[in-house]
Amino acid sequence: MSTEADAWIQHELMVHPMAAVHGNPRTALVVGGGDGGSAFELLRIPTMREVVVAELDAEVVRLAREWLPGIHQGALDEPGDPRLNVAIGDALGLMEAFGRAGRCFDLIVFDLTEADDGSPATALFSARGLQAARGCLAPGGAMSVHLGPPLHRPDTARLLLARLRELFSHVAPLATYIPAYGALWGIALASNGLDIAAHPASRIATRLRQWQLDAALRGYHADLHPALFTHPRHLQAIFDNADAPK
């Protein structure tokens, strides 16, 4: 589910809108993300001090290091950035352990395969998995979650949004076309302290200039920010009419 040609589209949108609204993210957890794309985007943020990538399969990381440098842009190279820690194993158990230990992250990125029943990611998209993420999210933090293709699988998008809305006061879905997927793709940004969709574009622009990312990002920019959360009615109807959590 990753190609060097366009993986940056999802990785930029899963990281930078919530990071720019937060303003001072210092720690981040990537759940999945073994291709290194989300880690690369997080490490570009000058305030970032620690990024943990919790990947189930070490082979994913090994293959990405060898074959997908255009995605991780050196973030997975060894020896690499000392701010990056790759933790191989069960991310659900890791998040629950972080929560019990009081270890929190400013940003959490659920960079996973789709929430199909029976896939290794199913438990992470469950109510328990999302609660575990909230449990290790710092006050004022935010997380991003794949919703899948909302026009092709609206029930999945509705269910995930319902679960997120049970846990977070602000849930902002966005959609973007990803050529490798051949579909419009949904992403949700969730927070109990940040209204990401309502954040003024002018303040986004200031932050990206301060971080020297305003010209470095390939897709996301300040004027795009409010447009990300404005949808045609047929798509908004899917995002608004969430099923009851299960």
C-alpha cells in the first residue's frame, strides 16, 4: 500500500495539519508506519525531540530501508536520526503499557493498513485500540487515523468516525485522492484540545514559515488547510452520519 510516487500525499496530511495547529509538538508515536514516510514528516518538524515507530513486522522496515528510500527519505537509514526509535512488536500492547506508565505523546499517527476484519490492524481500529491511543496522548495532543475509501466503503468510515467521536471532542475528517489507491481516501484528525479544522490559515502560514516548511512540502500549505475540511454534500453525508460504535 505504499509507492514512492505518491505516498507523500497521505503522510503530509496525516502529520502536518495537526502538527501546525499544535504548534510545539515534541514527541510523536507512529502506529504502523514501517515504510518510514510518517517518521520522515515528523522528523522535519524542528520542535520534534522523539519519534517512536511501533511496527509489527521487522521485515517491513528492512524492505523499506532497501527498496523504498523515496518514501522514508533517509529516516530509516542506519545509523540514523537519534530522535527515532523503531519498536518492533504489538502496538496495542505498547500503547497500553505507555498509558499505564504515564508516557504520553503530543502526536499519534495511525499509519496502518485498512480496518478489515481479520487483518493485523483490526484490534488497533477497535474501540479498545483507539482508547489505548487516547490513553497515551498528551493534553492538547492530536492523532490522525486512516478512514479508508469513504465512497467505496462508507460503513467503515462511519464506524471509525463514531468510535473517534465517542473519545474526542473534535474529530475532523478530510479526503484526498491518492493515485496508488485509485480512490478518494479518508483521514480523520482527532483531539480533545485542538479544533484543527477551525484553525486560521494565517496562523498555519506563520507556523510553516517558522519551521521553514512552507516551500518544502509538496502538497499541504496554509491556504489548503480550511479547504481540506470542506466537502461536497454526498461525502459530508457519510462523514456526518456515523453509525453507533460497536
